Amino acid sequence: MLFLDAIDWILDPEHWREVNFGPGIGEELVAHLWLTLLSVLAVAVVALPVGLYIGHTGRGRGVAVVLANVVRAVPTLGLLALLFIALPLGLGPAVFVFLLLGVPPLLAGAYAGLESVDRQTIDAARAMGFTEWQVLLRVELPLAAPLILGGLRSTVLQVIASVTLISNFGLNSLGDFILGGLASQDYPQVVAGSLLVTALALLVDGLLALVERAAAPRGVSRGDGRTTARSRRVRTAPTGAPIAEGN
């Protein structure tokens, strides 16, 4: 019954314009997406270059793993409270905290993706005269794209879920409905807010899953960067023995 009441609450056109004299679902959804986008862009600017450097050169992996584990141990709500008290700079503290939260999965996806590329493929590219930048951009990145996008998916989902916390500090997000519902004991509104965040996360994850699937090079199994047996064309030598091309 509570679930059905929450669905009715979401479908009420009035709630898309205004809720308890505050922003409606539409405005809160835009604010939630905007902060998510800012945070993910900040994560990409930091994590991708570092992850690609580690994956391409093999240097600094141990340090990155240790730092990522340390960041994961930081309490998100506590750090948000500390920064909003010390630095009341609008969205700045929130973006910084979500940056810390989102870096580990994207960083791991970037360097793990490059490490998964077959070393023989890289050696062959270098033997053909490719520069290191060409190896990275034309060989490693296309083959590593599925794993990198997998890390991006994890980052986006974590940020979308965590953005609800900023409603504790007076900023707009879908978390306003959860906090407002708890304050007024309007439990259908609480469940509705949770459903909206869940639906948003699932929708964005589904879109990124399609992008991840489309980014996988033809003939390469998703996630490991190696040529699959099915992708090899078999031709027959003059002697009649089958020869798999690509070996």
C-alpha cells in the first residue's frame, strides 16, 4: 500500500511543480542531475589522466590502490558537514567530496583497462613505428574502452546516490523529498523520494551500459581487451590445414 501511495505521489502533476511550498520534482531532478554532472566531470579530469598514465607505464599502481582505499574509508556525510561548516562556498564542498568518492572506481577502470590489453598487440604497434601517444590513443584506449566505461558507470551510480546527502545542508536534490517526508511523517513522500533516486540511477546506468556495449571493438570480448576465438576467421592453407588469421 505504501509503495502504491508513493507511485500516486510521484504521478501527481502538482508535485512536479511544487511540494510543501518548495521546489517540485522537476526542479529537484534538474538540480540533482546538475550536481552529478559537475562532480563526474571533476572526477574524469582527475582520474582519467592518472589512470591512463598508470596503465600505460605500469608506474604508481601500488600508490593509487592505497590512496583509493584510504578515500573509500572517508565518511561522506561527515566530510560534507565539515566542509560546509568551514567553507560555505555553495556547490564547491559538495563537488570536492563527490570527487573523492568517485575517483577510485574510474581510476581503477582506467588503469585496469589498459593493463588488460594484450602486450603482443602493443609490441606489434610499436614495431610498426607507433609513438607512445599513438599506442595509447589508437591501440590501448579503443581496447580498454569497455572497462573504462565500466568504471565510469560505478562512479556515476555512487555520485547519484550520494548527492541526496546535500539536502541536509540546504541545497536542492531529490533527497529533499526524503528529508521533508521524514520531518512531516509523510512516508509516501519518503518512499517516493527513494524511488525517484533509484529510477534515476537505473536509467542513467542503462544508458551507460548501452554506450559501454557500443564502445567494445568488434571481435573483442567485453572487458578483457583480447581477441576472442569466435572473432578469428579461419582460412585453409594449400595443404588443407586450417590456419587462424590473427595469430
